[in-house]
Amino acid sequence: MVQNLARPFFRSSRGKNVDEDEPGESYCLPTFTRPQPSPGNLRRVPTLQELERECRIQPHTDEGGDAYYIGDFYDKGKCAAEWRLPDLSTRPYLKYVKEVSQSFPHVEYLAHWMEVSCAPPKWKFVKKHPTNRDERAQRCSVCVLDYVDDVLVKKSNFNTNAGLQEFLGQPTLVGTKPPIRLIIVEDLSRDVVELLGHEYDVDPLFFMSHIGDYLFHNTRDPWVELPDLDIDARRRTHFNLSYLRARYFKTDPEFKTAEGESGDFNVLRRLDSDRSRARLQDSLLDVKGASVTLSRSKTSLWVQPREKEAPITALLLVDPTVKAGYPLWGGNRPFENTPSSRKPLPEPPTRTSLFDDVIYWSSKFDAEDLEQIRKDPNCIAIPMFRLVLASWRTVLKYMASMLCKIEWEFERPHWGETPSQIDASLRKLSPWARNIPSYQAMISESIDRVFRVPPEDRNELTPEAAHHPRPDRGLQSLLHDFRLVQQLMNASQRRIETIQTFASNRINIEESRRAIQQNQSLARLTLLATVFIPLNFTSSFLSMSPGFNQATETIWMFFTIGIPLTILALIGVDLSNPGGLIRTVWRKHKGTGNALPSPDNTQQVPIGTTINWMATRSETWFGRHAR
């Protein structure tokens, strides 16, 4: 019944809404016109290049957007179901981290990082590009150095986790002395953390402390790194050092390229984390568009607990290096004397990346260095610590250069600085004043973690300590350099405070000069008003007489009355001023009168009238009356 009633309606619409290949009238189905999307509503499929670019976007930036869309510390798991890996049977270390996070909630962020394969706030970009996510998870850049007795017997580089796993499964080399193995890892990945963490039973806090880069934490941050108590930190088998790396960029596009490369790291490292690069650009004698970035970096060391005479195994994590740009001033100097001209030149370091430099200098351990490592396994990271110190010294050199330029800008040198640019100079000084307490904390924590010094010895270098003999090997040989860096950083802070005080005084002087100029302008206006007041009075006085405006023959009365009044007014104003013209001429011809005292008219006191200095106590009043 319903079909019969509906058939006429369907037939009436045929020819417009029914497909042309439809059978006859006996089989006439209703069709509806699908709205055609307008060009503005079309959703374009992003290209592979666009997806790659999005995966390089750093979190906590304008492009990255709100990082709390994944949840905060108190509301976790908003996106955990999306990035959760289905099968953990082949990932025992990830399974262990997720289980232990029930009791240690701060480790849960490491599990999220392993599942996402990079910083979890980048999930909204990575999930669109599964190939990029898999590549990040499988990334491997590892070098293994094996020392047997007193020589380096094997240096193995691995770019695949399968090769690294097969190598670690081989028997350890044996010698007359405990063998030493150093595993150097550039960047981190899910598979590398899984392999090394499960193979050596590594504390998850070791990896957790290395993947982030934050100067401070908000109250909602799930990636927070809480500090350890000193008594607990001394018991741990791992620690990390935070430091700065300086890099020079000729142009802004070159910096943008390097920023994209840093976004491709699995660990979170930002070239311009505090966004102060633009403020420090275009200083005196700089090329327009060139810039220098100070990026926060970390290096982490883990030493496997062992019994006496057991093999020594250590993991050293280093940060990757961007290819764009240049190391500031070419990087650090070599850590050895210049080779003799009578001997063949040794192979130089590549200086292409921090990873290669660490491998180069770690391969130069001699017998005495290896003996120090067997006594104190932390000595295995001495080459990395020296690179950290060299990086700090470069940063301090750059900081001193920038502070000198800022001082020159305040001094208005001959090449054109003006007082109006004081505000721009203060904006250049602001990043240093804001960040230098954090830099001081980095150095103090490094001294504390590396040398385990007591609290009373954590201060900067003292004159007494400078005369003590310093060892040439071992960790203690670096203590003086760390304290020297600390001393230079504290000196930079005092210099910044001095510049700020000088700038404040300079601003006050400029304001006083402007006030004097305004007073001079006001004095000129007052003099001009004094001239016109008598004339205005005369005009008003004469205008009260009826018919004065029509009496053209009596116009001379305006000047007869106005000019004498103006002269009398000017004389009165001049006499009221102690330094006026009339008083000055009168004092010059008739005497000083009531002249103001001159600042150069100082009283000369003869030497013979001064009080003699008491040579002994008995000659004083106290000495005479105390008897």
C-alpha cells in the first residue's frame, strides 16, 4: 500500500534524481542529490613533505600548540589508548617500566615516550605519519669500545638494533685485568632503550632524566623531573650533566633548517628554548641576520654495579648534533699538545658531531687512564666531561663578548649609538640576567654529581685552593676546571649587575638632561609671555576708551604706553634673577656684593695647623687618664 502511494512521487522525480542506467519504471528507487562540497570545504590530503615537516615541529612552541592535550599529571591517559602498543611480549623492558610506574608514577612518562617513540606532545603529528614513527622507534646510532688489559682491542659501530643485539650476546673478552666496555649512544629510541635496558637491567630513571629539556616545570607537567635527595643521589649508579652548546648561524633560513633538524631528534632538545636569539641579533660588528644559539644539552652516564675484579660496563648518552650552522669559533681546542713538526701528524677529530668527538677522545685512553677507570669507573666519561668544560668555556667567552658589546652601546661609541637605544640594549641584557641563575645551578649540580664533594666545598675556587697541588689524572684533575667555570659564571653575574646599575644611572642622567632641556624651553616661553603681557595690558586698557578703534591719529599711544611697560617688566624680571644681566654688570663694576659663592673657592688650610697624629697609646687622652 505504501509502495503504491509512493510510486507516483518517485516517478515524478525520475529524469532528475534517478541514475541513467537504472532499469524501467517497475524498478524505480528513490535517489537523493548528494551535496557537492565547495572548494573551501575540501579537505586536502597532506603531502609526504608536509607530514615530515609536521613531525619536526617542536612541542611548547607556537606551532606545537597546547601540550596538555595529552593530559596533565593529574589527568593522565587522554591519549594513552591511541599510542598504546598491542603486544608487550617482545618488549619486556617496556612492560617492566609500565608495571613499575604503578609505584613510581614519575616513570610513567618514559613508558609514554617509548610508545610514542618521541616526546608525547608530538603525538598529534606523529600519528599521521606511521612511517616516521616506526623510523624513530628503530633508530640506532651506537658505538661500543672494548678495552682488554691496557689497549683498545675493538671499536664497533652499529646502525641497526639487530646487529647491536647480536654483538651484545657474544661472550665478553677476557684478559689479565678486568675488561672495560664503553657503550656510547647518540640520541635514544624505543628499541635502543628496550635492548640496553633489558640487557643490563638499567634503572628507568637513567633514561627518564635524559629525554627531556626543561628549565622549569609547571604544576601540571606530566614530564616533571623531581630532584633527588643528596643521600639518594650518591647511591645511584647514574647521573647526568646539563650544559650549553653554542652554535653560529649565518642567516635566518639556516637557523630554520637547524631547528627542523632538532625537531627530528627523539630526545627533546631545542636550539632557541628561551626565544632570546632574536633579541641578541644585530649587535655591534655583527652581520645582519646572523645569530648564535645556546642550546641546553645533557650527557648521562650509567655504570653497571659490579663485584671486585668483574668487567666494567658503562653507558654514555650524548646528544645529536644538527648539520646546519657552525660550532661557535670552530669548537673546542684539542685536548693534547700540538704535534711536533718532525713526526707524522695524527688523525684529527672529525668535528662533525659530538658523537664522533666523544668516540675519538675515548679511543685515546692509555694504560694509566685505564687503571684509573678500574679504580673509579666514573673516570670512563672523562673525555665527555672535558668536552662539557670546553663547551662551557666557549659559552663564557661568548657571554663576555656580548656583555662588552652591551657596555659599548651604553657608552655611545663613535660609530653611531644614541641614547634612544638604551632600551634596546636593556632588552639584550635581559636574557642573560634571567638565565644566568639557571646556568649557575647547572654548574653547581655538575660539581656535586661528578665529584661528590661535601656541601662546604661546593663553592667557587678560593685563593687557598689555587696553591694546592692538582692531580693530572682521574676525576679530581677536572675539579679545578669546573670550579674555574663556576667562578667565571659568578663573575659574569656580577658584571651583569654592574651593567644594570650603570644603565639605571645612565637612564636617570638622560631623564635629568631632558628635564633641563624642558626647563630651558619653558624659560623661553616665560620670557616670550613676559614680553607680550604688557602689550596685551596696554591693548586691553586702551580698548576701554570708546571710539579708540576709529581714532587712527592716536594709534601712537599704544606704542607710547606699551613699550615702556614692556621695558620695565623685563628690567623687573632681570632684577629678580640673582644671575641676571643688570646684577652681573653691577657686581663687575661696583664689587662682588651678594655674589653667589663659587664652587672653586675652597678654603686652604695650612699644614701646620692640623692636629698631630698620636704615635703611641700613652699620648692619647685614654692613655693619660687610664693610669
